[in-house]
Amino acid sequence: MRRAASLTLLSAILAFSVVACDDERPPSTQGVGETLVNPPPRARPTSSIYDAEGLLRESDENVVGLTLPVGLEPAEGLSSRRRHVYHSDVPPAKLLRYFGPRLNTLNIEHEGDRVTYREATPQGVRGGVVKLDVTIQPTSSHPSLLEIFERPPPPLEGVNIPESEIRSHLDTLRPDHRE
């Protein structure tokens, strides 16, 4: 008898829950059993930092005649009057491939993953040429760090610069010195 009472109570609860759920309409059966068509692939953005050959595109920005590639972000805290520093998500090898043909120099230093083009002049610049030291290296915060240092012009013949001025200038080039 207890079993019959509990079965009756259970069936009443189930009947109530079925009636409560009946407020929603059943889903449509239209299209059931038909094959699904995959949606078309998403369109890739047309504006890429790379061209058709996989080379970096040129930007509108340049430093002393050297046109910079797209994909660089200025590192404001690290830059100064003659020192231009940029972070990039572009791998260092792609930056080397971009800058190599654009810099004229025979003095290229390789120190581990760091590459520096010393006393380089930008390709195609005429008159008022400024020599540059261009360094490309990986960092822990970004895949690449680009540093462009404008070398000061040599002193004119017959001009003597006091040692104190040279020391003062060299002190301003230290990384811990802030302008």
C-alpha cells in the first residue's frame, strides 16, 4: 500500500512537471534530417602589415630619411632626441629582412640574437646624410625591439672639444640617464 501511494505521488509530480513544461511550443521539425551546409569562411582583413611576398609594408613614418615599416609602436619612455625606440610584434627576422636592403653599411655586428647596423646611411638619401646605428633584438615583453640612434656629426677640423663636454655627453647616453 505504501508502494502504491508513493507511485501515485511520483506520477502526480511527473504529470505536474510535464504540464508546467508544456507552456513552451515544441521545436520545429522543418529541416530535420537534411544535410548541414558549412558557412562560408570569414573574410580576412585586407589591410595586412605584410605584402603578397610576405615582406613588411612601408609606413608613412620615417626617421632621418629611413622609412619605417608598418607594425611598430613607439616606446615613449625609452626614446630621446637622437634615440628612437620602437616595440613590435613582428619577429626580428622579418625586421632584419626589411631593414637590410634599406641600410648602406659594411659594419654589421651580430651579438647572439641582437643585430646592429653601425654607421649606416639610409638607401637613396641625398644631402645632409645622418649616420645611424640601427639595432634589432628580441625582448621579453615584445617579440622585437628596434632602436635607431642618430650619430652626431663629426666635429669640424680645428675644433677642440673639452674632455668635460665629452664626458657629459657620454653620461646622457647611459640607459639609466633620463632627459
